[in-house]
Amino acid sequence: MQASTKIAFKEWAVVVEALGGGEQILILRKGGIHEQRGQFHVAHRQFWLFPTRFHEAETSVIPSKRPALREIARRAGSDTVEIQFFAEVTDVHHLTNLDQVRRLQGQHIWAEQVLQQRFAFGREPGLHALVVRVSGLPAPVRQPLRESYEGCKSWVELEAPPSTDALIPVLDELAFQEQRAQIAERFSAHALAHLQTTE
């Protein structure tokens, strides 16, 4: 892990909470309208998680996570952001059909219809699935929101990034590798099914 980085990745606050709680190790991303051709690119392999709230709606997540979303909205500040979690990308998968997306049910908190909409959006159907190892600081670091952080984009540079010295993995190695293996198995199962249908 690098000593520090300014790079942060914008993601829904409720998803950041799930990543930080070890509930999931997946980030699923289409791309922001300010990104090249509206497509997401894995420009960085290590980054802070930057929680956002602008696009969130209760129907966007599975029912069991809706109370958490309401609680996040209740305590949200309008002029600050809390930075606590750091992610390292271990695997990148490009999902090119909806069956691959469906096979990931149970591995994330997004509602299925949201992922289907994301998948179909734009000129090129598809999604990127990032497997990430997440670590956290003992307490969140509150920082002022800057104009440079605004906009529909995935990556921002923090003006005062926290140190990574005190980070602790949210999952131990065994638990992380078990989740990682489950995801890999689902992709392998899809590849086998696709091979069988094309023979």
C-alpha cells in the first residue's frame, strides 16, 4: 500500500458503508457523463472512497439496506464529506451481458433494476465490476466539500488526503478471499454456460 494518495473514487454513501462494513467487495460502475465517451476507466488501483448522496433513492438498493440509506440521509452534512475507507483493486471484470450481472446477486446491495438500467445506458451496453480490498481508518476524517469534487465523474483529487498509516483491513485475509472466490466462481459458471450454448 502506498504511503498516501490524493485520488478518491466517488460512490453512493450507502455503498461505501457496505464496502466499509465488509458486506461486499464489489464496485459496479458504468461511467460518468464527464468521462471519456461516458465510459468508466480503471485509472487507479488504489484510492479513497468518497461517499456521495446526490443520486441515491430507496428503490436503488435492496430492501434490507433502505433503513441505512435513510439514516445516512438524516445525518448528512451539506458542506463536508467524511473520508474513512481506502480501496485496493485486486480484479477487474467487464460485464458484457445481463446474465453476468444477474449472477452477482447476493454479492452487492444494488437493486437489480438499477444495474439493468446502468448496463443498458449509453452507446455500449456493459458494466465494470471491480473487486476491492477495503481498509478503514479508526474514525472518519471530515473534510470540506470543494467545487472541484462536484460533477458526474468517478475520480477526484482530495486537497488534504488522510494518511494511510493507520488503515486496518475491514475483512481478514480468509474472509476476503472467500468472497473473492465466490465472485470468480460465478464468472466461471457463466463462461461455462456460454460455452455450452454455443457448441
